[in-house]
Amino acid sequence: MSALLWASMAAAIAAATALGCWLRLRRVMHDLAGIQARLDTVLVAQGHTLDDNGAQRSVLARAIDAVLALEERTREQLAGETTRREQAEARLRESEQRYALAVRGANDGMWEWDLTSGGASFSPRWRSILGCTEAEFAGRLEDWLERIHPSDRDRVERELDQHVQGRSERFETEHRLRHRDGSWRWVLARASAVRHASGKASRLVGLMTDISSRKRVQEALVDLADGLASVRGEACFQVLVRSFAEALGVREAFVCECIDDPAARVRMLARWKGGEPARCVEFDLAGTACEQVIGTGAPVFWPRDAGSRWPLEREFGREAYLGLPCFDSAGRVIGHIACADPVSMPEDLPHQAILKIFAVRAGIELERRQLERDREAAGLRLSPAQRVPLS
């Protein structure tokens, strides 16, 4: 009987050890307790006292101690695994949070396309670029493709398919998307495919960036180059202010020349407002943002609340302001080119070199205008026979 009990006990211990599971060990402990109770019953039935068979009892007791020790080690291992898993999950959450912050900081919208299920997801930032809500997206790739400009869609779908098929290292394309208000926004879409070991793509994960302002500047510069190819004087100033307003996406732009020295008053030579030429005026610099531009000879940019800084600008309906000084060949400030808007302007201005093109071109034309006035004034002091026609 003792051999049978030992064999049953050994088999139960071996099974628990192999499984390495704490719950299973609890059941083993329950089974061993039952074996011990049956052994006690047998020994009493045979006329033995439990104390007389301490040796037999000790074998079972050692086995129970071994199982208890194994249970404790298993519990410690499980606790260690739980801790390591929680630490790994915490590191993953931190990594995801850092990535999300980086994406938000970069002003990019995330998108994902599951090729297995066909479903697609777009982040809140992605949807905000188009002014749309989550309810307007049904979780399909077509929610994006249907908004692509007709002239761009075939190209985008072709490049997307090429990347899915593995014929391009990554997907990257610029195209126009229809905004909720009906306007077109230029975006840069990028993505990389997640592939199986076989190379087959399972999903695409990517970003989308609004590049409308950059495209607007590029188009304005092209128009500027074309428009200034053969114009001078007032026509040149008109091209400059229109292109400046369009490049910055603002309602108003104007170019002014200094009337006196030191400058206290300026005269508008060209003005663009509300999509058309506007009346030019003379005005005192005192109390205006233009005073700081002329006085310091440095750009002044106030993307919002310009009316709080210069109350007089608020009277002109200007809450955003950008002014660039214009210099002559001797380095003197002779005027400025500025733009303004009744609402706030984006803080990410085009590159300084692009803005400088407008200021330098306006400065050249302002100096040409001054030289012509000087030549005309000098000509008036000469006799008709001495005057030389202006070229």
C-alpha cells in the first residue's frame, strides 16, 4: 500500500512540475492532502498509531514540503514575469506617447491601410487638414482617394499600387485634396508597407502633411518672376503687392516709400486688398507697426493681436502684420513692403530668403523711382538745350 501511495504522489508531483503552473500546484496540494488522509485511515485500520509510523509519515511530509517549495518558486517566477511584462508595457506606452507627441509637433496626420481587411483609419489631425469630422469617414481608403483632385488621382493610385507590389522603396507623393469648404489643399502623403517574410504587404502606415502654404509661395514666386519680367514703376509695385498677399495668404498688402528724412511719414505706391487693387494713401508712421519697421530697419512680424500692440492698426482692421524694410544701394531704409489680415496669420512663415526677394525687388524699384525723380529735378535746373532725354 505504501508503494502505491508513493507512486501516486510522485506522479502528481511530476505532473505539477512539468506544467509549472501555480493553479495546478494548488490542485496537487489538495490531492496530497487527500493521500495523507487516506494513509492515516489505513494505518489506523491496521492497528497502528500515527506516532508509531512517523517514518512513513515523514516521507509524505518531505514530499509536501518539496511541493510547497516548488509552489513558492513558481509564484516568484510568475510575479517576476508579471513585473517584466508591466515594465515592457510601460516602456511601450512611453514610446507610443513620444511618437504621438513628435507627430503632433511635426503637424502631420497619421493614416493606416489594412490590406487584409481593406479597412483604413485616419487620425484626428489627418481629418482636421480637410476640416472633416470622424463621422464623415467610414474607415475606407476611398474616403481619401475620392477627395483627390481629378488631375492627380490616377498618378496617386498608380504610385500607391507600385509600392504595395514592392516596386518602390516607399510611397511619397504630392497631390491636391478637396477641403470640406470646397477648396483644394496641397498635401504630401508618405507611407511604408509592413510586409510578411514572403514580401507581401499586409498594411501601410504613413503620414500626411499640409504643404498648401509652401505650394502657394512657389506659385507666387513663379507669377512674380513672370510678372516682373518686363515691367517697371507702378506696374511693378502692383505685381509685388499682389504676389506678396497671395504668397502669405492674407487680405491686404502694400508697398510704401519714405517721404521725409528722418522718416515720419510714408506714401503708398501700390496696395492690394480683398483680391483687387485698392486706393493708396499717405499716413504718419507714429503709432503704427510700420513705424517700427522703418525705424529699426528690421522685419516686424505679429501673427495675432497686432491691434493690442498698435491700437491704430486695429482701426485699419489689421490683427496680423508682417513688414519688411526696403534699402537702397547705400544701405538706407527708403520704404517698406507689408501685409496684414483681420485675423491671425500662420506662425510658420516662408523661408527668409523668399521674403527677402520681395523686399529686395521693392527696394530696387523704390531706388529707381528716387533716381528718376532726382534726374528730373536736375533737368529742370538746366536750359532746354542742356537737357538730356531720360532713357
